[in-house]
Amino acid sequence: MNKKIQISKYLIFDFIGSFIAWLWFHHYRKGVIEPQLFGYSIDFEFDTNVLLGLVVLPFLWVSLFFIAGFYRDVYRRSRLKELGLSIAITIMGGVVIFFLLLLDDYVASYKSYYQLFFTLLILQFCLTYFPRLIITSISTHRIRTRRITFPTLIVGDGDNAYSVYKEFRDEKITQGNQVVGFLAIENKINPQLVDELPCLGKYSNLREVVHSHNIEEVVLAIDEKDSKLLSKVVNEVLLLNTTVKAIPSMYDFLTGRVKMSQIFGAPLIHISFDLMPVWQQKLKQFIDVTVAIIALVLLSPVILVIAVAIKATSKGPILFAQERVGQFGKPFHIYKFRSMYIDAEANGPALSTKNDRRITPLGRFLRKTRFDEIPNFWNVIKGDMSLVGPRPERQFYIDQIVVKAPHYIHLQKVKPGITSWGQVKYGYAENVDEMIERLKYDLLYIENMSLYVDFKIMIYTLITVFKGRGV
């Protein structure tokens, strides 16, 4: 199973379909609509606009499909949902293209306008949706015949765990789950489960087992009464970037929390860690990279001046790189302009304070204006960071924070940011207690994530920069 190849199939056929749709649409305009206007047949020709459309429009359609989430989770697709989404996206894109490019066409009547519009929609829909439907149907068939499987791990060792395993094992029409083992939770282990599945360790080894066995789905089969243990396990799985499902309780059934998406699958709750709609997630990524590139280009004279000033006023490198913990607990190196003297942490990690003597005079100005964080835009382009998100911390401090505030780990559900709600509301933290105090604002951001909130935070960040209140 190769996800990159599968994504490539969708991309190629969407591009080719959009290309052919525009080509046929142009032929329809020249061969059907314009003869009605002029009263005689005209030659079929390619002008500059048509050729430009053949190059640009397929990319625009593919970008729109990407934002809508068509190339995400390519092996777990609902054909019915895809049909509805394809219709909606086609209408949306068709309206934009029609009003931007075609509304000023000379046509014989309003009827011709309607003919053009619906022809554009029908061609685009048919030539992109049906190839996509064929690819999805082939994949679905391969999943149901176990030619494509998803390595699955059960967290639990009791009757619930064995019940889930039996459900997967006895499925007449499989959903592709291949259970590779279970993790014990120190309860009474079901003997039948041990006979049929290997025990891969304890739940505390969850992350290691997921990585070592390339697990794609985790099923939580823990007794609902053990809420503390369930909370610990959820804190672990949210950093794994895997599909997570759980056994529903009778309360979940009665309150309608169990939403059926598959006729033949086991009745499990899909635990979603998506904090924004897919289209907003994709648009956020696009905005992040676009703004970061533009910022680095526009700020290049400032970057040059700062680089020269740092080199001229203190010894040491211009840039400062430090390992931080990013989304899903993945470490990365954050880049900043050096604002401290070299060997500032010779005695170990230490947070900066207002009157910190380790900060250079120039560094104090850079921190006040937040110019020291300009190289963070490179981290955004690399995909390690976002424009807006909780500020990334070092593992040294995270280990101290989670002792007092275990829920800190929820911040790692999202990419860290150059600026954050906590940064705007609280500012820099000088110790672990202040980090924990700032935590509530970042958790509040995660619970209210949207492009609207991001824009508000960026505006307040710019106000902070212009007023020089960075420290």
C-alpha cells in the first residue's frame, strides 16, 4: 500500500479531466454558441486565452480539490460523501470561472449563457468525478478482499478487547483492519485473546509499539469506568497522527454519539482530532506558506541590516538554532536571530527574564520588536511551524510542565506558531509556572481554532510589534 502513488493517481486524473473539460468547453463555445451569434460557422482556433486556460485552470481545479480535502486519507473514502462534495465543489468552481472569465462573452441570448454555464459544470463534473469514482471503487474492492490492509492495534486486554477482535476477525465484508496485537492494561487478561493475538507490551509502550509496527489504526477497548486510564491513553494517542477508534458505551448509543458511516463495519466511535474543517486546514497551510514567502522577500533588506548589525556588535553566529518539540511530539530546529551572547546557556537551559544580562543590547531591541523571530518564517515554509499556534517549547521544560499540567500535551495536536493567543494575551514566560498560566490561553485557542481567530491574533501581533511591546 503506497499512499503517494494513490494520491498521484487522483492528482493526474483530476488534472487531465480538467484539461479535457476546458478543451471540450471551448469547442462547444466555438462550434455551437458563436455560430448562433454570427449566423455562420467559424473556424475552430486556439487563441491566447484558451491556451492560458489549458495551463492555469487545471491547476486551479486541483488546488480547489486539495483545499476540499480530496487528497487526504485516500484509502478511507466514502463514495456517497465524495459525490456530494464533488457536486458542491464543481458548482462553486464553475460559478467563479464563469463569472470571472466568461460573463462578458458575446452570445445570442440569455439561453446561451445558461447553455455555457451548465455545459461547463457537466463537463468538469463528469471528467473528474467518474475517473475518481473508478479509482476509489478499485481501492475499496482491494480493501474488502484484504489486498489492502491497515495494521491495527487494540489497547485493552479484557472481554471488550476480545469482542472487538472477534468483530474484525469474523467480518464478512472487511474494512481492511489487520489486528497485529494488543496492549495490556494490567487487568485480568482474557485467555482467548492471548491465544489468538500477541501481547505487544503495556499501554505505557503505546508510542513505541505504534512506530515499530507501523500501526495505522488504534482501537481503545478500555472499560468505560476506568476514566483516568482512558484519559492517559487518549493523551498518548493524540500525538501519534493515527486513526483512533473506541468502543461506545450504552450511554453513547442512547445519546446518539455513535454515528454510523459504514454498513458492515464494527460499531466504533471514530475519535477525531481535527480542530478545523478540512478546507480551513488546507487554506491555513496555503496562507502560511504564501505569507511566509512574501514576508521573507519583503523583509530581505531588514534581514540584511540585522545580520550585519549582529555580526558587528557581538561575537558569534547570526542565526541561533535550537531543538523544539512540534506537532505530534516531533522535534525540529527553530531558527531565530541570535539575541544573546554566546555560551548563554553554558550552565544549562534557562528562560530569559526582563533584565537578563545574557541578552545583547541589539538583542533587546530585536526581542522588543520581535524581529528576532523573522527566521521563523523559514520554519513555516519547511512545514515545522504555522503563522499562528502555541509557541514551541524545549523537551526540558515540557517534562516539567506535564508534571503539574498533564493537559499541556494537547497543544501538540497542532503545529506550533510564530505567534499565539497565549503570546498576545500573556507574553513571554520567565518560568514554568508562567508557562502553565499561559497554557490556558493556548488551550482556548485550540478549542476555538478558525481562520477568523488566526487573523485576529495576527492583527494583535502586528500591533504589538509596532508598539514595541515584545518583551
